[in-house]
Amino acid sequence: MSLPRKLLHRACAALFALCAGGMWVAVPARAAEARATDAVTADSVATERRAAAADESPINPRYVLLDAHGRMVGNEDFPGRFQLITFGYTSCPDVCPTTLSTMARALQALGPLAERLQLVFISVDPERDTPEVLARYTAYFDSRIIGLTGTPDLVRACADHFKVQFRKFREPGAGPKDYAIDHTTGMYLLGPDGSFIRRFADATTAASLGVQLNAVMREEPGR
């Protein structure tokens, strides 16, 4: 038997109100989700722009760190000498020892010019790389390489100046000192006045590095 006309009308009105109410709730929810997505996108774009601006900013070669004897050493402490600097840590399994070996072989290939170049290894792992540890490590490649470290704040400030990024990676369940560090690679050349000249990629061979260093040092003897 069919429903009375008035009751049917009321049922239809109630159903319409329910559907309309659902739409009213759903539309703002979708709008809120869209606004949130737009906000995340805007933040991502802003972050990318800041990163791009940082990449375009000039490198600041200033640093003040500790050597193996506990003495403060800075970029202006080698008057009349060029500096070739790389960042890393002594527990690095591949890139760091390869880069230091490349630097050492390039230094040997310079002959007499080697006296005007100081090789520097700056540790981004001050927690484990004490001055003594760094001294033993760098001597393995060449006794003329100096290792520098410092407090976490000093190391971070130095890395920021050179636009070097680094962060720890620790496996679940690993001990407090059992970790690896992901870091920016490459070599940075400073002039005799402590100013930045150029950066070399870590893939640069020892032969190529030696040739390029020779050319720069002969072209800019009084920089």
C-alpha cells in the first residue's frame, strides 16, 4: 500500500535535507584539504627557492678550528700559501679516503710548488674524530695534511660557510657512536690571502687536480 501523499512529501524533504547536509559537510572538507595541499606546495616552493638562493650565494671561506695540538687554526693562518680543503670523517668507508689520496698524489706531483700548498681535512664528526684521531688518519695519506675539528657549533658554522651539508644516519638498535654521516663532497681551493678561488669535484683525478693546481698557482702567485 502506498504512503499518504503528505507523508511521502515529508520523507522526500527529509532525504533531500540529509543529502544537502552531507554535501555541505563534504564541500568544506574538500576545500580545507585543497587549502592544506596548496599550503604544503607553497612551503615546498619556498624551501626550493631558499635552497636555490643558498646555492647561488658565494662561499665564505672563514673557519676557526682546532689542529692536532689543540691550537686554533683559521683560513688566514697560511699567508703566502694556497689551501686545498675537503670535509669528511675518519670512519668514512669510501669517498673520504679516496679524496685524501687524490689530494696527496696531486701534492706530490707539484714538485717544488707543493711548498706553497697546504692540504686540510676538516672533520664533520667531532664526536668521534678527536685531534689525535685526525692526526693519525691524515698522516696515513701524507704527513703534510693537517686535520681540523672543534666543537659541534664550530664545525657546523664552518660547514655552513662552505655550503657543506652533513647529517648522521644510525641503524635501528645501533650504539650511540655507531653511525654513518652523509656529507657534501669535493675540494675547495683558497688563495694565499685566505679567499675562496674555486671548488673541485670529488671525482677529479689526481693527475687532473695536479695540472689544475699547477696552473692556478702559477697564474696567481701573489693573490
